[in-house]
Amino acid sequence: MDTIREKWTNNISTVTLGALKDEGGTRTSKITVGGMKSLPFLSFEGEIPNKPVIAMEIYDKIPENMPLALKDAFSDVQSDTGKWARKCVQEYKAEMISIRLLSTHPDEGDNGPESAVKTVKNVIESVGVPIIIIGSGVIDKDNIIIPTVSKAARGERCLLGTALQDNYKTIVQCALSDGHAVIGESPIDINIAKQVNIMMNDSGLPLDRIIMYPTTGALGYGIEYAYSIMERSRIAALSGDSILGVPMLCYVGEESWKTKEAKSENEIWGELKNRGILWEAATAAAFLQAGADILIMHHPDSVETIRKTISRLTENK
Amino acid sequence: MEKHKVIFYPYEKKVLAENGETIFHAALRAGLYLNSICGGTGTCKKCIVTLKKGSVIIHSRAGEVTEKIETGPGKNEIDVFACQTGIKSDLIVEIPDAAHPDDTIIMIDDLLEKDDSEKLTEPITRKHLLKLSAPTIHDNASDLRRIYRALKPKYQDDPINTPLTIIHEIPYILRDSSWNVTATVAQNKGFYELIRLEGRDRTESNYGLAVDIGTTTIATVLLDLGSGKTLSKRASYNPQIALGEDIITRIMIARETEDLARLKTSVKSCVNELIMDMSVTSGIDFNDISAAVFSGNTTMIHLFLGIHPENIRIEPYVPVVNSYPFIKAEEAGMHINPEGYLICLPCISSFVGADITAGIMSCGIDNSESISILMDIGTNGEVVLGCREWIMCCSCSAGPAFEGGGIDDGMRAGKGAIQSISIDTFSGRIQITTIGDMEPKGICGSGLIEIIAELLIKKIVDRAGKINADIMPERTRTGENGIEFIICFKGEKGSKKDIKLSEADIANVIRAKGALYAGTDLLLKKAGIKFENVDKFYISGGFGCSININHAITIGLLPEIPPDKFEFVGNSSLSGAKMVLLSSKNLSKAEKIANNATNIELSNEPDFMNDYTSTLFLPHTHIERFPNVAKILGIMTNQ
């Protein structure tokens, strides 16, 4: 029986992050995502030149309700972002590091640009992998912080986040001046996702410097909705809609470790020790199928599991 | 109860007001409809009047009352919101131009009709001259039988009824006029009725009235049912506006029985005044008006007939009735022949009313082999898609943006409304034209389309509707509602104030045009057809005569199809009502249309929200649907 093969007319754009020495940066490795001409892992239908990558997330301030499992995994390094990043890369083979500048949030310390720049510089000096930098999510504050960290990381080809429908001009400006890429965020709405990409692209940011974050929930918290948005975006992109044809990322760790399933001591749900890890891994695995190109994760064990999953899904391809 | 004399200038209208009555209400009773969008809650700021003499009490929006304010000679005049100001003494009030909507263009032309008399086949009432033979001992049939016998050649075996009131008059009329009489026979549902008997030949004097009760304007036409010709046209604002700008507000007000009565009475009085006016002007006796056909949206008809409308606005949105019984004019209190019938055309659903049934019929959609669209660009924004075999419709709830509502410097189409614009970004010059060539007062719906299209083409506004302050910085500033672009400065071209368009205003228009486009798109999707399969795109609405098609396409209100497919049909609600007057067959046609049309409830459609979001971009998120516009805007399309 013949295999039925879908024929797609368009491919997803390719985004490269991290600049090596001869490219003006200080990274020792780069990552390239996107470029596929087929739906996830269906390489018999179209070329899939790049595998999904795993980034690990670090914070410049430990969130108050950080689950025990995560605290335990990194208790020895969490006080120093540089050490934390290095542990993620050296011990757990993270392909990227994602820094969340939580301390700049008005309610979490309201730290200013100097602190943010210090953190980013610390991480840049501590690891050689490409870096993702996101602010606190408070628009007015981020518009002050992002330009300073963008400048501090100039030339490294980082991924800055996030651009919103009503607030993208500053971050796009930074990306253009300092040679970075931008995460375009949308509230689980495929049209708004496209609109954000159009506005950024119209402002001069090329499609090979845009990555979409469709706002994803964890398993049990709207994952199906996010999944369907991502799948529809991919299908539209492969059918010709280039503006939607950019790589996607998911903040798997942040979302899944927030859940009560990851934190509740109610042992009827299974041993707490492994539950959060499984929740994060299951969430990540689903998003791999939806088309995530970058998974931003927390726990080393989940990372290990997903790395194996990606390996199995992409072997012989 | 203390009463105060209030005089309104410049109209010199006088009225006696109750102590504490609002200036707005007093003006209404004096026959002056002040501009209001919020229905008297003090939010729209459009009803500003100048107090020249007298004392008043001012209510704040929170319900508190501020102290009494006195003004007069020697003291400064003050400007107040008419709806928030209570009368406390004799008053002299001046109504500035902006508050009085008298000069508005009211759409009563129906552009499809070229020669009215063409459509006259079997009018809804007919007058017949009967030369009867007097009874004899050999032919002693009853008076009524004699009349029916004479009518038989025209009506064959169709039953004719006669009401008691007419029966009472028959013996006198027959004998006083030597058995030469004129019988007026009216059509009802399934039978005929002898509604009038007059002595001698009065066959030349048979008139009919068609009325469109719009949410905003009431339009009427007086027809000669003998020739089919139009004798007179009139239009006026629907006085219900003072009680509530939109349908939902009026439905909520109608919860109280006395308020439902008030809503009913205000329309009734308004129509009666128009009838008297037209009768006088045409030199006819209103008793010769033997039928009146009414069209309007479902809520308007419900309120007009005093039918409880509450369930229209509550899910699952159910009107009490769609197909109305005929009502005697006397019962309805209409100033036409008391035995004449008021015929309300059938409605399709709670939000797609008789006006659309009438529109479908007058555009001939139900007769056509090929597929047509009818879009009514107004607050309710109804859209019809269909042909002879099937008809679908929906109400897009576009909102009042295209009628100036919710737009800071918006106004209804009238003298002084900016209707076209041309911007030269190099020299910084803006050229505008206004309706009536007067000094600019505001922006009307068609002007909004023109302005936003021009701003988009000149890149002053981006596709998300945001203003780029860099292009013409001298005309861009941050105001109360965010960034705004000044179309016309105070003093420019005689304008009395800055006329501007803010990002919030633009967002309002985008939402309105988006709703209309998305509703149309969804109907097509449900029918499984594309825009290119549509043969004719009819546009109706009080606004429908003066929009620029190309610019409407540029902003994504209308789809990009060949411009010659569009046709303006003006007030198609009124045309449809006329059709029923001129040919009674059209009544059953209307019933059939209303019965067969499938109403799509957009709020129930899972795809609608998604499709709607994609329209919130200029012209659309998916620019491939607008390849020409993409070219004009310099955008690369993928396909």
C-alpha cells in the first residue's frame, strides 16, 4: 500500500541564534531552528533540516513558590545566575539558556537596568550557548529594561522577549540596532499572532529573526487549545502563509511547574518527587507534536526525558 | 406643581416645563430633538445647550445634584448638558448648531425605483365605481348583496367581508347618491374587505402610505394607488432616540409598561405628523389614505405595536411574532381612513426584521437565478446572501460607528459633515469637502471611510490602525483617548473646533467594518461559496448612497470584487413597503421570503470569533484577499 504524502508549497523560515567569534560574538555554539517543509517529524513528506532544541530557564530571583523539586535540583547554584547557567549547560547539556529577569518586576524587587545588565553579562560570560532574555512582563518596565540588556548583549544574536500586539516597537528597535531576534507573543489567537508578526516585519524585522510564542498552557490547563493554534499556524504556513511561517517556542517549565499537579503533596496523585517532572515532560512532548522548535524547560530529569524523546523521533531521519 | 416657561432659540419654540424637568425633555416636548447618543445618561456630551437666562439644577453622573445655577443679564451664560440639567425657573435656552440634528440628510430615495407606476399591478386597496340599479319588487336583493353582485366581475368567488361600521352607512350612501357609489376594497390575508363606501365617483382618490420605521430615522412615502405615482415623501428622526439611542437600550426601557407605551406613542405621533404634513402638501384628505404598509426592524415593529420586546435581547433571542396580523387604523391610532389596514411586513428573526424582508424583495434577490448579497450598513448591520432557491441572513451588530456614534467628532450625515479628504504629506496640506459645503462640524460615516483609507494609503495609519506620529507631526498629538490626528484645526476652513480622529475612534470603525465583513464572510463559508460567485452586491442603509466603494474596499469593509458588482439601493426597506402597496401579490411574496430565509446566529458560530479577529486589521489580516489594496499599500502578497 502506498504511503499518502501531503505536498506542502512553503517552508518555515530558519532562525539562527548565537554569534560565534568570527561573527562578532562570544558564543561557542549556535543553534538553528525552523526551515522545515513538513509537519512535525513527518520527514517523509518534506525536509526537516533542524531538530527541536531544549533551553533551560534560570531566574535572577528565586520565585517565592518555586517547587521543592526545582529548588533541590539547583540549590547549590541558584544564588548565582552564572553558576546556575553553567550547571545547566555542563551537567544537563542545555542547548540554550533562557534568562527571566523576574527581579525587575515592580512587585518582585523592582530592580533597575543596572541589575539586569549585570545578570545578563554574568550569564554571557559563564556559558557559550545562545541566550534568550525576557523581562518581567510589565510593559512600561520592560521598555526600560530590554534596551539596556539588548545593548549589553550586543552582537551575541540573542532572542529577546516578548513583543506584544500593543507593545512591540521598542523591542524591535533593539533587535534591529543590536542584532538580536524577537519573540512575538499572542494570547492563543492565530490572527493576533499573525498581526504581531506583520507589524514587526513591517517595522523592518525580517522573518528569520522572529519566533512565535502563542502563549501555551500546561497539560490540563488548556494545552489542547494551544496545540490546535500551533498546528493551525503550521498548516497555514506550509500552505503559503509566510508571515505565520516562523519557528515557535513554548515556556514549558514555567507553565507546568505552576500547576497543582506538580506541587500538591496529595499522594493519591502519585509520588510528588516524580509528578512535577512527568507533568513537565508530558507537556513538552505534546508541544513537540504541535510544532515547538524551542522548549524552555526547568527540571533536569524532564530535560533528559525529552532529549531522548526528540532523539527517538528524529533517528533515521 | 410649579411650571416654568422655557423658550428655545433660535427656533423661538416655547414650552411649559415642570419644575425639575430636564431641558432635554422639555425640548423634546417642544418638538426639538436634541442630538443624543447615550439616551440621556450624560455620557455622550452631544446635547450641550447654552443657558442665557434662568436658574437650573445640574445632576452629576453619579446622581448627586450640584447647587442651583443662576444666569441672566450681567452674568455669564453657561453651557450645560441638556439631559443633566433640571429647570428651576423660567428659562431662555439657545441651541447651538451642533446639538440640533435638523440639517441631517435623511435617506428616503430608493434608487432602484425609476418609475413608480411601472410596478402597479394589483394595489393593496382598490376603488371601484359601481353603477347599481335600484331595488325593485322583482329584484329585492339586500343593499350589501347588490354591492357584492356589482363587484363580482372583479372578485369572482373570492369572499368579501364588510365590517359593521360600513354596513351602518350603506343604506344612506346608496340612496343619497342615487345608487352610484365608489367601493374601496382592501386585501387582507385570504379575503377581501369592503372598507369604505362613498357616494359618486371617487375612484381618483385612493392613496396608500409606505413607512419605514428605522432605529434612527422614520421615512414615509405617499402613493397614489390609482396611478402608482409618488405624491410626497417625508422623513424625520425617530423620536425614540431621546429615550435610547440603540435597540437594546429601548428594549430595556420598555420593561416598564408606561415606558413601552411612551415608546409606542412617540413613533405613532411622529408618523401621524408626517401623514398630516404630506396630506396638506399634496392637497388630499387623509381619509382617502386607505392602507399603510410598515417596514422596520423587528424591535421597531414590536415597539410600534406595543408588543413586549424583552425576549428579543435575551438568549435565545426570540421575538413574540414574525408575521403580524393586519390592524385597523382606528385601533392603531393612525391618521388614515379608520377602516384602512395597517400592514406590518413580516420579520425574519429577532435581529433581521421586516426592513430586510422588504430589502430582499425590492432588490429581487428572491427572484434571481444568480447569487446576490445585500448589506445594510447601519448599527444592526444585517447581511443577506441568496438567490431564488435559498436565502441566508445574519445580523452583524456593527455598532453605531458608521452613523457617527462612539466617535468623538462623529456626526450623522448632515450639513458640515466631512465627507472627503485628500492629504499631501509633503506639503502638509489637507483638503476636505463637507456636505452642504459648510464649515466642518464633524465626521460622518462615509467621511470616516474616506479619512481612514487616505490615512492608511499615506502611511499615517498602519495596518493595525495605529497612528504614526512621524509622518505629519504637526497634526499629531496625544489627547484624552490616546494619539489623535487633527483633520481640521479650529479656525481652519471656518471650523469652530479641532476636528480629530483618535486611535480609539479608528479602532471603533475597524470593529464595525470587521463585524460586517466577518458576517458576510461567514455566510459565504456556510453556503460553501466564494465572493467571486456573487453576482450582485447591494448596499442599503441611510448611509448607503454616499460611500466611496474603492475606499470601503481599501479599509476592508467591502470585499475586493469588481466595483461594477456593487449597487446602492438607498432605503430598500421603504421600496419593499411600496412594492406591497402597489401589488398585493408582494405581500405573500414577503411572507414566503420571511418564512424561508435562514437566520444564522453569529454568536452561535464557533468560527465567527476567529474570523472576526482576523478582520481587525486594515484591510484584513490575510492581505491575499485584497491583492489590489496590497499593491496600493506596497505590500508583498505570498500568492
